[in-house]
Amino acid sequence: MRPVKVGIIGAGRIGRLHAENLVRRVPGVEVVAIADVVEEAAQRCAKKLGIPRAYGDPTPIFEDSEINAVLICSSTDTHACFIEQAARSGKHIFCEKPIALDLEEIDRALDAVKKAGVFLQVGFNRRFDPSFSAARDAVAAGKIGRAHLLKITSRDPAPPPIEYIKVSGGIFLDMTIHDFDMARFLMGEEVVEVYAAGAVLVDPKIGEAGDIDTAVVTLRFESGAMGVIDNSRRAVYGYDQRVEVFGERGMVRVENPKPHQVMVLNADGDHGPPLLHFFVERYTDSYVRELSAFFEAIQKGEEPPVTGRDGKIAVVMGYAAKRSLEEGRPVRLSEIAPSL
């Protein structure tokens, strides 16, 4: 089978990570071009990884008939436009979350994908974490019976720069969006209602930028099951990512992985390794697995495992949380998007 030829748009942190994984860890793929608004960044990445072509504008990637698929790893405000351009060019699309911060833009992008008959996968990489994936399989297999409660803890080691927060869409559309997707994934059913509370407890500048840095979100699922997500922009002990699903016949739990399992016990107590630093280290395997799943779907002619609809629902949940926080009441997803 001939390799899938790929163009990458965006040579920032996530774009470089995907480029390296495709070149070194994902078989059956050939990266032939990379573009970035900072052309020097694209050139540096291309030189390091042996990618033949580097551009400051993605247009040549869309126009290249040799390229079968594109990875969109650029800034959020460009995602929807690039999805539409890629679709019109007949290329399959992997796009980092979110598709857009505007629901109408998302709908236009998804319509373009549908009309073109190409595949779109949204980059919710946590679904592909081996532990979270195994937890989902256990729930789906009925090993804990009917699920009653979901708990997700997601805390970053340090907040992002204030300039990033100002354009990110806020904590619910930047950070919690991953947890919203994980909630649907782990439970295997849809969320119908969101109730959010939040505060500025980490950095007053985050509040001055119009956002919060600490949040608790309660979810109600179609079945009546409930979920709780807690977020903080700063956990001084490291990157904290845990989940638990409680059901009528038991519980599934995923704890934080550690760099190693060595414990030192002495008169001062028990001492183990710190948590992994941040998402690149924590989700190394998941990034490879999500790209492998995308290209496997292309090769088989099947819909990818994380669809454009999945991407839209997570954004709708984010806006429901924002409205809930502003109005101090539970908000049904149907208030934000009457049809999903």
C-alpha cells in the first residue's frame, strides 16, 4: 500500500510534535511539506526532520495534488478556514481542537467536509491514552454495571501566558474542553446539562483578562448519571490527570502515571517520583496512537474515531459552562445548540 502523503500547517509546539511522530513513529505516512506563518519555524522543522518543502503560506499545500491529507496545527482562529480550504482541495483533515470558537464557523467547516466527502478527525488525544482507553473499554463492557458517577480531575502545573488566555476562549474552551470530550468518551453517552462554578484563585491577572483559573463543573447525562470535573490552572506538585467511573457493580479508576515506580522509605517518610511535567510528557503515547488511528481510517476508507460532531459538541459544552457560570444556573446543551 502506498504511503499517505501529508502536509502540516503550523510549526509551533504541537505541529513540531506531530511532525516528529509522523516522521519517526507512524508507518505508512510520508510528510512532504510543512507551513507556518513564521516561515523560519517551518524551515527549521523541515531541516531537522528531512521534510522536503517548507512554506510561510499553506496555499501550496492545498494546491499540491500529491498531498492526500493535511494536519492543521495552527492558531485556533485559522482552523475553520483551513478545514474548508483542505476540503475543497479533496484532502483528508486532522485538526487540533477546537475546530473554532464560533459555532457558525464550525457548521460551515463541517458542511464543507461533508460536501467534499473527505474525512475529518479532531485532536482529542486523551481518548487514545492507553489507560483512559482501557477504562472506557471496561465501562463499555459492563464490568461495573450501569455507570452512576464520573469524576475527572484535570489540573495544570502552571497557567499559560496571559496573552494566550486573552485569545484562548477561556478555561472552558481551552482546558476543560478536553474533559468535556473525555466525559462523553468514558461514559459512552451524551451530556444534556451543565452547571459550572468558578473563581480566580491562582493569578489575579487571569481575572483581569476576563477568565477564571479554578472551576468545578457538574454534568448530567441522558441516563440520569452525573459527573464532576474539577480544574485548576496551577497544581504545584505537577500535571494532575485522573478519572474515576463509579457504577452499580464497581468502579474503574485511572491514577497519574509516574516516570518510574521506585519508592524510598526512610525515617522521613515515603518518597516517590514527581508527576510527569506536562501534557507532552504525560500523553506521549496518545499522540502517536491518535495519528495512527487517523491514517488507519484513511487507508481503510472509514470514518475516523473522533469526528467533527465530537469536536462541535465539546465546544457547545464549553459555551453551556460559560453561560452557567455567568447566570448561576444549570444550562441545557439544547439552549446553546438546539440540534446536535
